[in-house]
Amino acid sequence: MPNRVISLQHPGTGSPFPGVWIEKQIAMKRFFLLLFLGACPAVSAQVRFSDYFLEETMRFDYYHSGDSRSEEYFFDALKAEPYWAGSHVSLLDTTGYGNQFFRIVDRASEREIYSRGFCTLFNEWQSTAEADSVRRSYPESVVFPYPRRPCRIEIFGRNARGRFEKRFSQNIDPASCFVAQFSPRYEAFEVAYNGNPAHRVDIVLLPEGYGAGERAKFESACREFAREFFSYSPFREYVSRFNIRAVRRFGRDDSRRARVAQHGLRGLFLYVRLGALPDGRRLPAPARHRGACPL
């Protein structure tokens, strides 16, 4: 701190004991500093990645069911993916964002070792009129670094007052023979690559509604998406912080759609093959409405 002359007399106090005022101010500063550190437990709460995780991904698949007034969770499957592309540092989510929240707890120490807030299509559907009279199930997944030891997943939802309440809990054994090994089955290509995914925001584009013969159209739409996305602030100023990739997974070919049109159905029907609609459902839309769908 640079040397400077300061007045021991606080302006406006008229105190005949300026030294006492200074000591009180120092004590108050220390008190407020302790309050600040106590209010920010996340500063020291972050865990060390290598102590609890491998360089792989675990995917927890489940069904989110209910209506506008209730929700339930049903376990489906555990899958192991060969890489972890997320952060190795920011493992605990302290933002408070999202309608849902999940955390991974180390069972031996009962320590929270990973957490994330998120939003789901099920929560969006709950706000529709249909949800007042119909119960539905939506498949959902959460991913986290592959645990080294047995752990527990806990899923939270917001109550009527907007506070998180625990709705689901299940133990996980990462060494279980029932963890399915998953490997990529489709080609991907780089639309914009700016560095290690562990230090970037990664966007994946999926070809919803494109036929097998429309690869060039999809790739063109991906490039157009990137140009449009980076034309807005704050993304324009942080282009180097983003990676954009696209997956080449296409639906049925044009001949199948042509046969549908020959059966008297008007308009162009796009077969959705990525699970956005149940298999066999058709999405009516003119060709100009197709685009790259960000995941």
C-alpha cells in the first residue's frame, strides 16, 4: 500500500479520541471480512477432480413423469462414455439457475462432489393446458464425470415457492456390470473450433428433419447458424470461448417422404428421428422452416 498522510479525525465526528475511532473501524472491517467469507462457502468447497473422478462420463437416464400438479422420476439406465469434456475445476454449481437440480454425493464421506442446475422439456410441458388433464413421461438424462467410488445421485425440483426440494435419490455403483458401455455411432464435423472443450462452451447441432440426401443443406445451415449466433452480443465478443460441432445423423430419405405425399397428405412431412417426437409421428412443415437444431 503506498505511503500517504491520513487524518486520524473522521470528518464530522468531532471525536476527541480519533485513535479509538480508527481501531473501531479496523475491527468492523475484520468483522465484515469474516461475514463475507462465511457467506461464500463455495470459495473453498470445490473438490479436486482427480480425487473423485476418472476422465470419462457417466450418463444417468431416467423418465420424468407427471402432470401440471405433480412429478415423479423413474430410473432407466446407466451408461459409460469414453471422454469427459466438461470442467475439471467448476464442479459444484452455486448459481441457483434452473427448474431442476442434481448433485452427486460421495457415499463414503457424504460430500457433494458434483452438481448442476438444468431445465427440462417436461417442466415446459407442465405449463400447457394438456398437462391439467393428462399424465406423460419424458425421457431425460444427466451427465457427470465418471465416479471412482460408489456415490449417490439426488434430483431436486422447485416447489410452489420456488425453492428446491429433493424428489429422487438412488445409489450408484460405478463398478457395476449393469453400466452399459457407450461409444459414438455417428460422424461429427467442426463448425467452429476454438480450443479444449474443458475450457470452452460447446454447442452441438443436430439435423432434425433432414433426409439422408440432404447432407450439404444441413452443413450449410450449420454455418449459417454460426454466423448468425456470433453476430450478436455478448457472443460476438467471446467467439474464442465457443466450440460448435454438428452430428451427421439423418432421417428417412426423400423417397419415403414422397410416398407419404402420394397417399393424399398435403404439405411436406418431415420424419423426426432424434426422439423429439415418438417414432412414426410426422411433423408438418415447409422446407424453408428446417434448420440446425442446437442441443
